[in-house]
Amino acid sequence: MSLQLYAHPFSSYSQKVLIALDENQTPFTLRLLSSDNPKAGEAFAALWPLKRFPVLVDGDEPVLESSIIIEHLELHHPGPRPLLPRDPKAALAVRLMDRFFDNYVMTPMMRIVFDRIRAAEDRDPLGVAEARALLDAAYQWLDVKIADREWACGGAFSMADCAAAPALFYADWVHEIDAAYAQTRAYRARLLARPSVMRAVEAARPYRTLFPLGAPDRD
């Protein structure tokens, strides 16, 4: 049975896994989660009642959470381009950067987006201000961290870059990376020029009207 991925191309965490699959040309079947595909939604909910995507199904085994999915692919469906180093110390550095992009870029970005979806009387301006401050701090830290690197952890594209691409893509829409952080802006541009990332962005383009803050006329 082929790999099945329950996901949506506009979802940041779905894109993270889609980029990893693309990097190694790993065959899979996309189970699109949308209102037009209720059967996929029902199967997805049965697999993971928390309804957070993506979910990978490998045979009879559901694999949850984007980082775990990528590590599962590395273990069970390795391709020609490793996304996690074999050396444990180097792998730890990749996992650190992966968590950085998920926790300190993706999470505050989504906090701002979800706040916009709420009714005006239920919005949390303090929470949004805190999220914006965290994004600024993350951009600043990253600017120094990658000053002498092509990719998140050096010269090889890794799981960390799979996380970075959608995180920085959407975060810059929500809270633009200041021009003072030239290295961070350049890194985002390199990510968006990567073929696997370009394909993920293009697959998501038809859904840009869904973005609650309005997608900017760029990228």
C-alpha cells in the first residue's frame, strides 16, 4: 500500500512534509482535507481525533506530527537526499533548528492568524503584541545564526529547512521581516527559490483567498 498523506496544500505544517516528500521524490497519495472531500475528513478524524494535520498513513500505521513524519520517512522510506544527518550530534543540531522554526516562528505567526479569525470582541491584542515581539526576536536571533550558512544547519538542506520554508513564508506575510535582518530575508529568498519549496508554494496559490489577514501581492 502506498503512503497516504492527509493534508492541505495551504497548511504550513502540511507544506513542511510535502517539501520533504518532494526532496526525495517519495511516492505518496494526497488525501486532500477540504469541505469538498468529506470522506477524507471522516477517515482523518478517525485516525486522529485532535484533527491536526498532516497525518501520514504507512500501511496500517498512522504517523502524527510533521517532524515525526519526516523522521519516519527517513527511517522507513529513505531517499537519495537525507534530511537528517546520520551523525547523532549533527542530527541534534537539525532537530534544534526544526523546533526553533515550529515553536518560535510558526507558533506566534499562527497565533496572530487565529486571532484575526475570532469575532472582534474576542480578540486578544496583548497576545498579538506578544506574538509579534517573539517573531522579531526570532528574526534577530536567526539573522546571526545563519550569517555564514546557506541552509539552516550549514551546507546541506535538511528537515530544519523543511520547517523553515513555510514558517518564514507565512510569518513574513503576517509580520514582515525587518530590512535590518538582511540574512534572514536572504535565507527566506533562498528557500523560496528551492524547487521543492516553489512547488509547494504554487500548489497552495489557489487557496490564498483563505488567508485571514489577506495574502500580500508578492511571493
